[in-house]
Amino acid sequence: MKTLHYRRHSTKDGVVKDTIGPKGISLAVAEGQKVEKMYSRAFHGPLVRTAQTLYAFAAGTVYLPDLMPVIAEIGDNTLFAEIGTPEFLKAVEAGASYFQALLAVHGQAKAKDWAETAVDGVRKMFDAMADGEVAVAFGHSPVIELMAWWVDGNELAESYQRLGDMEGIIFVVDGKEEHQTITVSGKISVG
């Protein structure tokens, strides 16, 4: 069995747009300090805030797991430009979670397309892991929720639909590579 703690990046409070700053760094370090078991590998997406979060988190754990190649499939600027339409942003401002807004605005067919891409990225992470390993990945909401939605057959418990900064979902895979089944194992909460 392999386990992946797939977390949302930390708070975007950096001086440069869409980066983490002092508040985001503090939160990531604090979350890293709570880690009881060391991660063997660490992954992140292509956007800078995911890498910043990983390094701040690792600083909190006082060790650096094996850093793996960037996983583009878990969210790049092109994807977020497609998702972040004015209608999507309006739904979020009205109180919908990123995941809820994505489904409401873009529909299930488009969500499935994006989810399948996210699954490809998560499979890459699992393929890079050895049996028994536990890894951490930093990505984005609503991609993490989309992954869980896809894994659970296009159903997602309400408690998983709204991920805050540094929260995440735990995925596990069991079986040989050609017969891997990814399942949702739990939610990572902050606080």
C-alpha cells in the first residue's frame, strides 16, 4: 500500500500575486511541525505557491524528503484560467466552495475531463513511490476535491468539498501497478 497526503497550498499573502508571504509561511511551518511520521517523498504542482508551501512545510518538519519532479497535471495557469471564469468567481463570492462552484458553473462533463487529468498526475506520484511509502503533495483547490470526486464515483461527501489553506485529502493505492485502485482514506484538517 502507498499513501499520499495531498494538501492545498498555504495562504496566498505574498507581495507578489499568488505567492505565499509571512502568514502563509508561518501556517506551512506550523503544519510541518505537527507531522508525526516523516514523508519519504514530496511533490508539488508547477505554480510557485505550491513549491513555497512545500519548502516552508519541510522547514517545520526539520527534514527534507526526496523532492520529486513537478507534477504539471495537478494544476497550472492554463487550467486555473479555464476554471476561474467570472461566473465561477461570482459563485465563490456567493459562498460556494471552489469545488461546488466548479460543478455549478462548468458542469460534470468538464469536471470529469479535469478530474481525469488530475488522476494522471496522482498516478504519476504513486508510480514514483515504493510500496509502504507515505508521501506529501501540495496542489490546489478544487483539483484535490476533483480527484476525490472522481475516485468516489462522482460523489463527494460535503465535508470534503471545502478545503481551506493547508487542508487536504489522503489517498491510498493498493495492488500491483497494472491493477491499482486509488481510494480516499480521510481528510487532513488544520487547526
